[in-house]
Amino acid sequence: MPETTTGPSTTAWWRTASIYQIYVRSFADANGDGIGDLAGIRSRLPYLRDLGVDALWLTPWYVSPMADAGYDVADYCDIDPVFGDLGGAEALIEAVHEHGLRIIVDIVPNHCSDRHPWFQAALAAGAGSPERGRFWFVEGRGEGGDLPPNDWQAYFGGPAWTRITESDGSPGPWYLHMFTPEQPDLNWEDPGTLAAFEEILRFWLDRGVDGFRIDVAHGLMKKHGLPDVGPVPIPDDLPYQDRPEVHDVYRAWRRVTDSYAGERVMVGEIWLPTPEQYTRYLRPDELHSAFNFEFLCSAWEPAAIRDVIDYTLASHASVGAPPTWVLSNHDTIRHVTRYGREDTSFDMGHKRHDDPSDLALGTRRARAAALLSLALPGGVYVYQGDELGLAEVVDIPVDRIQDPTWERSGHTDRGRDGCRVPLPWSGDAPPFGFSGAHPQAEPWLPQPARWKQSTVAAQSEDSASTLNLYRDALALRRKLISQLPAAVTWIDAGADVLAFSRSDAFTCMVNFSDVPIALPGGYRLLASSDDTAGGGVLAPNAAVWLGADS
Ligand code: GLC
């Protein structure tokens, strides 16, 4: 019976936290413009407190032209007017704390907006200037420099380079943008970049935020000489990600967060092929934790999930960092939909929007996955709407699609809007209470009429709802599971079942098969993802939590 242990047990809040991701545009709209805002979040803090999460992570709230929904920042120290203002952010931070919650904000250091004064100054200053040195301006190849400097492709499709025209009308160099052309990559070899971001971190730490989610944390440094990736890029050795020098940035940032009282934390968005690679960012003097995308991407199959759990625990133990568990976020396909497909795995570069999905099956599995992820040691993320069991909205009319991926991919990838549709809070028709006192408001993405069964209000009334499953499970997690030793002991329960205990008082069992399985005797049922199952049975595609029989 193999046993794996995580790192040293400590009581730091972030080691066992449940963190709720708020996609600000789509959480709650107070002013009736159809776009979520900070006042909307404030008005819903009692909901989040009662849900039982420990902390909130907010997607970018900064001034932005919104070429990539706020991930193109034009001022890191102010709030976009569509969301509110700085005073509103300060009031929100305070109100979050008054509700017994913590708040993590998104920081976007790999790139800024092309409207940021840094980039505008770089365009104006001309070749060889320190202002241009903040970015990657490089002469093109070929005759007249009219070919991009190398063969890198942007993540959203197309070349990662755009050529500028100098102020005198002559063709200029190209600048690097790993995402849209409106998101120029910053040059992290320029010492001014580190200094500027340290000030930005302090700006928000001084205002009381409890930490940062770091966007594209693996991407900041580029390989010297900006070499081609070639026709067959090597995933473990890409010149635009996971360069060794990036760790010095996080060591410097850690010194900043450690200098503040109150356990301020940094969570990395690190998409790298293996946990061995991303846990290098979690050494004791770097980031505190990172999203476990292997878990998110894994097929819903017992052997695959067990493997991910085992190597997650082992790789995090090697650096003393807490593992995390995440099923969905604002960039992925909602897991209700993923888990109802024939191929239940997820690949960011190949989202398979048109794959059919059995949503009843996906829902059963998603509920089981909720109990599984909330039972494991470490931290857990809940993406807004997970707790409502929302599926991906796959039928957004193409003329309403906002994600730049759609255009950049030449209309081959619908992008990420399907998981970003504004939340349904109450009522029988759109906007389902999303815009509070403004029932005539039109949400920035259309909500499906079928969501009337999924609203917070409807689910609150139904004891068997996914919302109540989450509420009960999060309460038990806080009271019992988060106090348990950070060890997982596997129990052999057959090839279709994953079963593990965290102590004599807590066992989690997940049935991946389509047939019911007898539960062992001598336990007390603490929670079940399927409350139609009779006693003593673990229903198909379901999970249970078992406690010691008293
Ligand atoms: C991250 C964000 C994503 C954004 C991208 C560029 O992956 O999660 O939403 O588009 O970075 O900032």
C-alpha cells in the first residue's frame, strides 16, 4: 500500500486554502452596463462567505483597452472605469477582509498593453533608446527586413511579431508579442522592468491584498539570441519559456512579499509539460504555489488521475510546497462539458469545441470530481460557476464572440467565451439577476435560457443541487479535511475505483465505472456526490466521503 506525503505540515493559510476565482467581467454587475464590476462583487460577498471558501482570486481589474479582456494592462496602479475606481478597490479589499476572506489579485508581468505609456514612449523614442529597451524591438530578416526576426508563433495564432512604422513613415523594426499584437512582451533583462514591478507589487500590498496570481509566470525571460524554434519545437526547451533566469525574478519578488506582515502569497500560472518543471518555481525562496494544470488536463480515468495525484504529491514534496487541485478556469472548457465527452482530457491548443458531450454524465462526473479535489491535501481552486455545475456555453453566436482567439486563429478556434458567460443568480430569464437592480441590462455575453434551473436562487432551494454539494463539502473541508495530515494512503478497491484515506477518520472513494459498487462496512457517510444512491452503495460516476463509524 504505497503512501506519499507532502511537505512539512505548517499552519500557513495558503497551504490548505480553498480559493474562488472571480472572473470580474462576469461575476456580478452593479451599475447595469452588462459587465461585472467591483461594486457587484462587494454586494455578493455574503454569498462567497456562506459558500465556505477561504480566499478570492480576481482576474485583472486594471485600466485596459480590453484587447484580451484585461490581460492587456495600460496602468497597473489604477482600476478600469468599467469595473470601478481605486477607491472602490480599496473598499472591496476591506470588505473582503470583513467577511473573513482573503483577496489575491492578478498581476500580468509578461506583457503590457500597447497603450501603456511604456510602449507609447518606446514607439516615440526611436531605435536604440532606453525606452525601446523595455521591449523586444528587433530588425526583421530578409531583404528590407520585411520578414519577422524569427519563427515564433503567438499563443493565439499567427506570428509573434508585428512590424512598426517609424514616425517619419519609414518601415521600422518588429516587436515581440507572444499573445495579441496589443500585448507587447516586456524585456525582463532590462533592470528597469524588475524595479517597476516591485513598485507595483508594493502598491497593492500596501493596500492590503493578500497575494498575487502571476500571469504566464514561466514566460518572462527569453533565450539569448531569440533563436528559431524550428519545424519541430522541443516542448521542454522552448526559447520563450521556462528560462533559468526567470527564477531570479521570483526570488526578488519573494523578498518583497516576505517583507510584509500577514502571509502574502504568490501563485504561478505556469503551463509547463511536467510538475517536475513547474515545482522548480515553488522552491522555498520563490513562489508559494502554482495551479496544477496536469490535474485539469487529465482524462477522467482512474489510472490517469491516480498517476497525476501521485506525481503531484511527490514533486511538490520535493520542494516543500503544497499541491493544488484545479478543474476549470477562465481559459479552459468547463469540466462538466469535458467530462461528458468521449475524450475527457483537455489540451489548451486543441480545445475541440465541437466535440459532442453527454451533459448528464459530465455533471455526475463533475460532482464526483468536486469531492475528489476537495478531499486531497493542499490547496484547491473553484472557478466561478463550478459550484453551480455550469457547462460550457457552446452556442454563442459568432457575431457575439469577444475572445481575440477567434480572430487571431482565422475563425478556427472559438476561444474561451464559453466559460466566461455572466453568472446566473436568480429569476427565470436573462440577465438572471447578474445586473442586480437593472433587469433590462444585456450581459456582455448572452446567457442561455436553460440556465434558469442553474441560478443560485434555484439551487439554494434544492438540497440535492451542485451548489449545496459544494457548500456542504467546503464546510466539511474547513472543519475536518484541512486539519488532516497531508498524506494520502491508497486503498485497493478495484481498477475502476480510486479510494484513499487521509486518516482513520476520513476516506474518499470515487467510482469511475457505470455500475454501482458496494461500499465497505464500518464507515459513516459524510458526503455523497449522488444522493439518489441507497445506503451501502457507491453509485456509478460518483464519489463519497466516509468517516469513522462512531
Ligand atoms: C493567461 C491568462 C489568459 C490571458 C493570457 C495572456 O494565460 O489566463 O486569460 O489571455 O495569460 O495574458
